[in-house]
Amino acid sequence: MDFAELLDVLNNKQREAVSAPLGNYLVLAGAGSGKTRVLTHRIAWLIGVEGVSEGSIMAVTFTNKAAAEMRHRIESVLSDGNQRLFGMWVGTFHSIAHRLLRAHHLDADLPQDFQILDSEDQLRLLKRLMKLHHFDEKSFPPKQAAWYINNKKDEGLRPNQIDDHQDRQEREWIRIYQIYQDACDRAGLVDFAEILLRSYELFLHKPLILQRYQQRFQHILVDEFQDTNLAQLRILFNLTDTPHGDAPNIMAVGDDDQAIYSFQGADVGNIHRFRKRYPDHASVVLTDNYRSSQTILDRAREIITQASGRLETSMDIDKQLQAHTNDTNSQVTLSALPSHQEEFAWIAESIQENITKGIKPSEIAVIARRHSDLIALLPYLNHGGIVVNYERRDNVLDDERVQLLELM
């Protein structure tokens, strides 16, 4: 294809990121600013213009769906969709780490047919083990045990590496972790946090394997960087920490203002750690928004500027988003309420008011982060005579944590 056309469809800042010389880059991409387009076009630019081998590229995304979409978009851009990508790794941190463990199971001290435990499997196993070892579930809830174990693994800690600080309860949590891990090792079971930790340990203890992948993947691109945790960051640092000066290039795309998954271990501080680890990096800021009206963007900014530790203040940059939509009628109402009950009542009353004004119920949606919040809201809607078509959708907004209500 004509690679001039590759840049023609981009705005100035997108073009700057896509066609940048080889090196390390931090792309701060505001909501709706076309970050996926930048990533896919950057990869196409590396292959088509810089002559980079497909097999030397690793692209890390936040979901498997995003990985499949990215691969499809890159193939569509290259050679009008006739070129297929062979050798390039595109996937989530977990899928890439899983691939590493399958390829090097002996070096990772795993059986060839090791099995993956999902969160429900992990909880069932913990309940069984804690009952077997006579732990009181009131003092040591299995869900809290799962959180403790996963958190310690995200920190890169094995039971024998945790300091109990002479605290009896902490010693018991460590003991639960050890009992659980011993059972997993005997049965060839690997939970989600273990996939990352075991991959990190593989690189740590097998330098020749690490060197092999450092030499292979010369270009690493990471999407949604603000949602990475410390375990994922360590793997990236492993891959780019070469002693001979031939370190791979890394492009991290993210936005500290969109960091909302700290409850799952994500650490927005990783963006600051990136800047410190790669002092020679260049930054590109995408501020053209193609999703929302300026009214929505301005109100969002009013809220986010109150957050502490933002890059906008620490880097002396302006991340004010500018809308590129024709919508001038958007209205935003912000309401902070002291309790969930008052919040649910306010939502139900607001819906009733909108219906009274002639807005169709089918044009109203309620979006929540947690499934339990929507369940708790239903009685308030029913009490107000609002008929609800409730459906739990796992892929709304490409995120299984977002749930949706539709009104009839």
C-alpha cells in the first residue's frame, strides 16, 4: 500500500506517534482519542516503512477481544488486507505469559498439561483446603484468602518471602498461602496471578531464555498502560533490560486519568515508573476526542483535575480534550450522594422525570461497574413503575466489569 495514505487518515498528534523514529515512547491518549488506531498504524508503519520483521513485534492489550481486533486491523491496513501476520505476538499479559509457560514448562517447573484455575475454581479449592486444615471461615474468609494470595503474587512474593512482622494473624495468612500453593503444585494447577509470577520467575532464574526473547522482540507496544500491575511491569522491564545496549524499543499507550482498576491491582504509578526507567523516552499527547461532546469533556475535566498525582501537573502538560463531534445538546448532571440507597432513589426519580418529559424508556440506560449494584437498584425502579429488561452482558464496552440495564 501507499504508506503516505497511512498517515493521511490521522490527525497531527496521531501522525507524530505513528511515524516517530525508533525509540521509547509514552503516548498519553485521552478517552476517545484514537489510541487503537495509533497502535495499529504504528505497527503497520514499523513493518511497512521501517522494515521491521513481524516476528520481532510484541503487542500487549487489555482483553483478548482487543487483541483479536488489533490483529485484524493491522492486517486490513497492510496490503489492503491481503497480508497475514506471522510470528507477531498479540495478546493480553496473561495470554502471552501463558504461552511462555507452555513453551518452557519444564524450566518453569510445571507439568506439560498444567491446568488454569479461574477465580471460581480458586475459591472452591481454598474453601476445601481451609476446611481440611480447620481454619475458621469467620476469622479467615476464603474470599479474603484469595485476595491475599493474589495480591502477594502480584507483588512477586512467595510465602517464604513475606515478613509476618511477628503478627499471629499474618502468619496464618502466610500458612494458608503455603498450603494452597503446595496443593496447586502437586496437582499441576496455575491461577491467574501465578501465570504472571511464574513467567517473571522463569525470566529471573533462566537468563538464557530471557535473552532469547529479548533478542527476538525488538519492538514492544503496550495498550492501556495505566491498567498494568507491578507483576506485569516487571515482565516488561525484564524484556527491555539488556546489558549490551541493544534494548528493545517500547511504546506505552495509556492515560492516568482513565485509571479505574486499582481494586484489581492496577497501579497508575507504573506510568511514573516508565518515565523513570526510560529517561530517554519521548512523550506524545493525544487530545482530539472523537467520542463525546465538549460539554461532557469539560465536566469530566472539572472532576479529574481534582485528582492527585496526575501527569498533567507533574509533567507540565495540557491534556484538555477537544471534541470533534457535532453534538451541542449534551447535558451532564453530576450528583454526589451520601449513600447507595439515596443514589438508587435519585436514579429512579431522574428516570421518571425524563419519561414524563417525553423521553422514550428505550433511550435510557443505566450503566454500573458491579452486577450487585444493578440488582440493588431494581426494587427502586420497580417501585416507581419502571419496567426493566435486565440482562447481564459480559462484553459491554469490551469490558466484562461493565453491566447494563435497559428500560422497556
